Amino acid sequence: MLFFHPMDFLILIAFGISLWAQFRVKSTFNTWTQVPISSGMTGYQAARQMLDNNGLYDVQIEPVQGRLTDHYDPIHRVVRLSEPVYYESSVSAVSVACHEVGHAIQHANSYPMLVLRHKMFPVVNLVSGIAPLLLLAGFFLQISGLIGIGIVFFSAAVLFQLVTLPVEFNASSRARDLMISEGFIRSDEEGGVAKVLNAAALTYVAAALISLLELLKFIMIFANSRE
């Protein structure tokens, strides 16, 4: 049956890790929001200077509502920073802002994993919504063909999450290196920057782990049903 499979125990553990990762990123962000950055730069100022220093004068920066809603829009070439990041001058604000600029630099340099991610997105956006329906229909109606197609579609979504990992880690690495080389932070602030960026990256790792375990579960159930 689809439910109460032994793999569910591992998935529950991974889900717990995901919840912990989300809590950690929020608590870490809040902690280092209270620590002013020595350069006195706001998230916007750090992002603008880093973009300009890398020749990305045409990439705009916009504030958006919410917390931890920061992202880079590759279609419109806009770095969107949550209001606390955009306006505040703290270790958290500058770290997150520079991470998003890291994505803009990746885009400008055609970073291979980001290019692959962008090419995968339209397909994954379509099949990820269909995959659960196919799997449910296949398992309940016992139609192996539907299950197989559902697994293929779900595999594409899992692959997309796995490709996202190096994209995020690379953006953080670029951000840390540039923050140091361009004098945005002092050496004693590097630890705080690393904690903020590592906590954010952990959420992507946890999400990928959950999806990967779910995929293995579906494959095992499918294999057993064919036997």
C-alpha cells in the first residue's frame, strides 16, 4: 500500500529536519539582525555596490514585503530584497543581500548549474503538479503505467531540487568572497555571515532530502507491486 511504508519513518525524520532548518534560519537571521555591520551599509547599499563593482549596472534592486522573501528574478533581472534586508544595516541584512547578488553574478556569467536550472524550470513547473495526481491514481487504481509516469515526473522535480543545491552554495560562496575582498565586513564578522548563509542553505538541503526519500519510497513500492 502507499501508506505506512517503512520509508515513511525516514521521511518523517527528514521532515523534522526541515522544520528545524526553517526554525534555525529564522532564529539565526533574527540574531544577526541585532548585530550592526561595521561598514554601516544597508542591504540595499551593499547589493548596489556589489552589482556595480561587477559591472551589473542595469540590474535593479527592489524592496518586497515580508521576511526572508529575498530572491533574484532572472527574467526581469531584478534583485528583490525583503524590507528588513533592504533598509537595515546588520550582518544578516548585508549577508542575505549579497547572496542574492551572487545569483545575479551567476546569471551574468552563465554559471552552468544556474543555466541548467533555468532550462529545467518550465518543464518541472508543469510536471511537478501532475506527478502527485498520477501517483495517487496509479496506486489506488493499480495501474502500473500511471505509477511509472508519475515516478518519472516526480524524478524531474527531485532533480531540479538537487540542481538547486550547488546554485545556492555557489551564490553564498561568491557573496562571502566578495564581501571580504570589497571590504563590506571585517574578519571578526565573517563567522556571523557564515552562520546566516549556512542556515539558509540548510533549508534547501532538507527539502531535497525529503523529496529524494519520497522518490525512493515510490520506486520501492512500484518495484514490489510488479513482483
